[in-house]
Amino acid sequence: MAGERTISALLSAGDAARPAIRAVEGRAPLTHGALRDLAARTVAALNGRGIGRGDRVAIVLPNGPEMAAVFVAAACAATTAPLNPAYRQEEFEFYIEDLKAKALLVAKGWDTPARAAAAKLGVAVIEVAPDAAAGAGAFTLEGGAAGAAARPGDAAEDDVALVLHTSGTTARPKIVPLTHGNVTASARNIGATLALGPADACLNVMPLFHIHGLIAAVLASLGAGASVVCTPGFDALRFFRWMEEERPTWFTAVPTMHQAILARAERNREVIERVRLRFIRSSSASLPGPVMEQMEKVFGAPLVESYGMTEASHQMCSNPLAGPRKPGKVGLPAGPEVAVMGEDGAILPRGAIGEVVIRGPNVTKGYEANPEANAKAFTDGWFRTGDQGMFDEDGFLMLTGRLKELINRGGEKVSPLEVDGVLSGHPAVAQVLCFAIPHARLGEEVGAAVVLREGMELTERELRDFAATHLADFKVPRRVVFVPEIPKGATGKLMRIGLAEKLGITA
């Protein structure tokens, strides 16, 4: 089993008696042995409801140990699709239908609009009932009709373990299927980069519907025989208390979280002294060099910045743990092959700027049912990331910009076209163009330039309230600018890139 590249095989690494999943509420941990047993029972439970390999289950659970356990255990039987619990009903309807989910897993008794979405689409709802006595994250499944799975048993290496939507530069998000081979390769790459071992404990503050938390915090830890301490989500006010109570050896976060932690570090100096972290990790957005240097100084531990994306099952490059670590650089290739490609498809030498491309066992084989996107995304077997960068003389990658128009709001990717579509639905809006506004803490914020219909009136607050009924909070524009005309490029095309500067807007 050790040679297999599946989540089931990955779970076999841990010592049966050692903690695997822990909770910050003081519950007893779920051991590696108990997690393996839970996964086996979950495979049987899903198979008994007609759900097996290749069938999709949407998961809507709050952050915490159950979410981690459900993801890992359900993926051993079927294809998991974790969704953001903050979505509105119509967003849930879109994602559940787009994924062709066979069932929805939700916390027992939890009132979420995902239930109404599933009911509208005729999708079975299966409740996740926590089993507190069995350890943090332990659960049983309730509800759902009995049935026979077409493909029962443990998933194989080429089966899809996880599907996530990625916001593209088209209005419709793309589906990224990641096989067991993909996600386990990435988990092992991360484990090797960070030298993870059984004595390690990751304090997870990342959301578990994102690739970062699912792979770097959960799967990499479990694959190394280590433990993951599951929190309800990032909370700067509680972070140091969790750190003192749980004694983690590391944590991984996005730059905005690191900045919030730094802001409270001085008053928690004694905790930092008592709980010596082995290292800290940052990913999902560029970390300002001064923040990296300040974190290392305050915590007395190396801060490892890594470069990842959904299509790579997360990690692509990383600064080495043992050094040197270069502020402003995303590091050396750390798993897949990484290169820089010119417009003609040629691989460029060090020092030349081009598009960052990757290939390797952790990289998706392609977007689902999207030949047009795949034709653009792959060249000679290389996946084109849409990021622009160059390698320095030491082989460290520096990102110089994004070729895509995605808005990266503190690691949350927002498709401007999706927001355009929603705002355009307001009866007073004649034309709209969403764009990125530079932001000191988040990196980028969502802005919108709006032309009103003749004779109509609308306030910024009214339009934001309208958007909030259709979009998750992180997608709602923080700045709305009413203009008589949206600036156009030389060819007459509306230009998102640089629009904030053209309009004289800062966040």
C-alpha cells in the first residue's frame, strides 16, 4: 500500500497511537489509527448510499476538525467538492449543479442556504453528526437513501479526489479536477520541503474549502504522520491563546493573516518565548519582504514563503527551510518542474522574463469539459500559470506580474467578469467594469466603475447592498465609482488593468 498514490495510502503512514486531528476546544485528539478506521467506515457508509468512486459529494461545513476529517475520509470513497460556507443560495445552486454533485454533506442541524439549494436541485442531503466521544473530528453520517455504488471500494490513484472551481477571466469559473495522484504528490512535496515528521503539529487557520488549507495544512501533515490542530478559522484575537494551549510547531497562512498576527505580537511576547515555532509558512499571495523579515525577527523562526495554485494541487515553488530565503522571491522549484516560457513557446534562460509554466505529478491533467481553456492552458505538456516571472542567478523565481485579470484579494481570487454580471443586473446600471484596486494589507481590493442609465440615481451603498444579496462578501466591491464613461484602450476595448490608476483611486 505504501507505493500507492492515494489518500488511503497516505493515511497509512502515521503511527496508530499518535494524534492526527486535534481541535482547539480541548477535545481528545483523533489518532492516526482512528482516522484510518473512520475513513474505512465512511467508504462503507457512502457506498451504502449509492456513492462511490467518481461520484461527487459537495461538502459545506464550518472550519474545524470535522471538515478536515470529512474531506479526508470522503475522498477515500468519492470525489469531494468543498464549498465556501459563506456562499448565498444562488451561488450554492450554481456550484452544486455545475459539479453534478450526487449528494451534499452538511453539519447536522446547521442552517445553511446550501440545504435549500440542494432541495431545489433534487440533490440528496447527508448530515454529518459529530461523534465527540470518539475524538476530534470523528463523525457519523445520517440520512440519504440506501443504494448500491456503481464503483465501490477505495479510490485509486487516477480517480479524482478533489474538485475545486477556479475563477477565470471568463464569467464562468473553471472546474479543476485533482486526482489522488495529484494531491498526494503535492502533500509529499510539501512534507519534504518542510521536513515534516511525527513530532510536528500544524495550527491550521486557513479555510478548508481552499487548496492551501486542504493540502498544505491537512494532507501534508497527515502524510508525514504528524498532526493538524483545527481552528474555527483565522482569528487574530485568539491566535496566541491557541498557540499557547496547543503548542504547535508551525502554521501556514496568507500574508494578510501574518500582518494581523504581527500587529498583536508585541503584547504576546511571552507566549512567543514559551512556544518556540520550528518555522512559519506563507503562501497564496505575495508576502512583502519587510513582513517576512519582521516575522522571522519576532518569532525567532524561519518564515518559508511558497508559491502555489489550485491547478498544481497547491505548491510549485518554495524558499528552502534551511535557507537561503529571499524576501520578494517565491523560491526554488519544490515539486513540479518550473520554467519560464516566451510568447513563442520557447523555454527562456535565467534572467529572462516570461510566463511561468509547470509540469509534474501534482499538476492537473486539465480543466473539466473545457477544451478551449485547456488549449490555452497547455503548451507542449507545460501548464501555463498566467503569472509572469523570471529566475534569478541562483534559480529563485521572482514573480513580476499577472497576465490574468483576476483580482487577488488577500488570497481570495475574484473573477471581475462574475462581479460585472451581478452589478449589471441592477436596473439603474448601464455599464460596469470591475477591476483591482491596490491595497496595502490585502494586496488588492475589488473596485467597480459604473455608468448609470440616463435619469436614474443610485448610491454606492445601495449598489453594494444589491451585490451582497448575490455574492459572497469577499466579492462585493469595496469601492464603487460612478463615471460618465469608462476609460477605453487604444482599440476601444475596456481595460481593467491599470484602471484604478487611471481613475485616481486608492483603497
